[in-house]
Amino acid sequence: VTDSFPITQVVLRPGVIDLGWGSPDPTLLPVGEIGAASSAILREAGPSALSYGAPRGPGPLVEWLSQRLAGTRPPRPEWLVLTAGASQALDLFCTLFVEAGEIVLVEAPSYHLARKILRDHRATIVPLASGPEGPSTEELRATVAALRNAGKRCRWLYCVPTFNNPGGWSWPQACREAIVAEAAALGLTLIEDDVYRELAYSEPVAPPLADLAPEGVVVRLGAFSKVAGPGLRLGWLQAPPGITSRIVESGLLDSGGGIAHFSAMVMAELCRTGGFDAHVARMRTGLRERRDALLAALAESLPAGCRWTAPQGGYFVWLELPGDTDGTQLLPLAEAHGVSYLPGATFYPEGGGERHLRLAFSMYGPDALREAGRRLGDALRVDGAA
Ligand SMILES: Cc1ncc(COP(=O)(O)O)c(C=O)c1O
């Protein structure tokens, strides 16, 4: 193995604690459990674990998911289709439903690489301001009206309402209800990216938009990536049967069968035996401990004027810098102090977030996170003194 052909996406730089990666700590991943479930499924299902899979995904996992995702309105299995992670669910949805050049509203800030997928499909991205309180219905209505009055088609809004990437916050219940009602009135489909839902560090978690909206207003994306390992490449799309059946009948699934079939069979086994629930509990404990370590280090080490979110779930802390400190400009100095992050501007399509940073507490243990907080504090003090 050489540096040009690494095994994993994350490549670390010596001496730098890199809080830029939204990846799980490798020491938290269920390596032994996945090994045991793989052996068991090969023993029990034999060659059908290695065959072309059922296009929607293997029945036992689809049925388990339909229970797992049950809130007030459990999705029936026909509402689900398994994919190779949430990224591929979004990509496949765009392939089949979003026309080139079409507008997609994107919550700002929100996950920058979803924007990249949308751009791969030649969508035109229009930001919708958001934050801890979620987007405002007035602004949503005005933005859609302005676009439509200009003769443009506007059908989609991509958002991360629960344990937001990069903010860590969750839209309040009242905002959820107002946005789904407004979307329904406007004939807008909400693409709800819900990959962090399992990683709640205190109860209760706000209900998914998909549970609050009239049927057909929400397409919901989810995945096992953040909780059981992104290398499994296993996620899903939840939408009305008219949408999932179009996906199930697509050329991609007809040619290749169900996506990530072997991973799905292994996960079905892990879920059946209760191993998944036990792992989720360990993951929550491990990540809560990491969040607390980073938050304590920020409180101890950062200079006055810094403010940050205290996320109740997910992977991220969103930090506001003091005065006119710019997150992008600070980065080289921070890295010289041995800590890195993603500048806030990364998460805005058209400007914004200059005074913010996203810090991921997901990939390092508590000691490294405490050290990262100290290094960031040192860099900020040097910057302030300069
Ligand atoms: C909001 C959000 N959606 C999707 C993804 C990617 O999910 P997956 O690995 O399942 O493709 C990420 C990863 O950072 C994310 O933060």
C-alpha cells in the first residue's frame, strides 16, 4: 500500500488532530460483531448472501427498518429501498427525479457534500437561511414565490433537521410542523437527510419531518454509516411507493440487483440478534463522552468571545469566533498549532459562516479532543495577539 493508493478516505497528517473529518472513531466500530454476523449469515443463508439481491433490499432488513423507523406513522416496506449509504440514496433520487438545471433549495448552513452531489446532477442550488431554530416559513414562502414569479420551477428543499451537519442542532417541533405545512401548501418536496437520528445523547429526539407531513411531502434519507460504519455502504430512502417503485425498477437495480446486498444481509443478521441495539447503546455512550470532553476543553481553553453549540446528538460542534476572526484565515495558524477543522464558509453555498468553524468530536478519543481544544485556544490567542 502506498500513499497514493490508501485503504481509507481519512488520511491523517502527522502532528495534526484533524476535527475536520465527519467520520466515526475506528475504535468504536463493531468489528467483532460484523465478523460474527458475516460468518453466521454465510452459514445460514449460504449462496443467497452472495447472489444478486432483491431490488428493494433483503426482506428481513427492509421489514426490520420499517419497524425501526416507525414513529407516529411507520413506513410500510413498500416505502423503503436500500441504498449504498445516504449519499447514494440522494444521488439515485437525483438521477431519477431531479432535472438538470432545476432548482434545489438547500438549507444554509448544511452538509456541503450533499451540495456536491446535487451539482453533479447539474442542479441549480439556492440557499435558504437556517440555524438552531430552523428556516423561517416566511422566508421559504418568499424564496419560492420569487423563483416561481421569475418563471423557474422549484420543487425540492434539501435539509438536515436533526443533529444538523454542521450545526449539531435540531429544528424545534414548532418549526418542523410549520415547514412541513408550508411545503405541502407550496407543493414542495422536502428531502430530509436523517443520518444522525440514532445518535441521540439525551431524550427525546424530535420526530422526523416524514412523520409530521402529509403523505408525499417528504423523501427521507438514512444510513447505518454514522452508527455502524460508513464502509458498510448501507443506507435507505423512505418515500411514497410511487417513488420507491421507480427506483426499484430502475436500470441500476434491474442490472445489479439490490444495492449493497451482502452488507444488508450481514446487517439483517446483526439486527435480528439484537447486536445492533447493543452496539448503538455503546456508540451513544462513546460519542457522548467525546462530546463532553470537547465541550469541557472549549470551556477551559478558548478565549472570551467564542460561543459554541452543545449538541444533543450527532457528530458536530459549531463554533462562533470572536470579533471579526475569519475561520478560513485562521486555519493555517491552527494547523501550525496541531489542530484542524472545517471553516464555516464550507457549509454555505453563497457566502456566510465566515466567523464559524465546524468541529467533529466523532473520530478521536477524549484525550485527543481535550488536546485539540487546548491547541485551538492557543492558536486563537496568538491570532488575537497578532
Ligand atoms: C448530513 C449527512 N448526510 C449524508 C452523509 C453521508 O452519508 P453516507 O455515508 O451514508 O453516504 C453525511 C456524512 O458526513 C452527512 O453528514
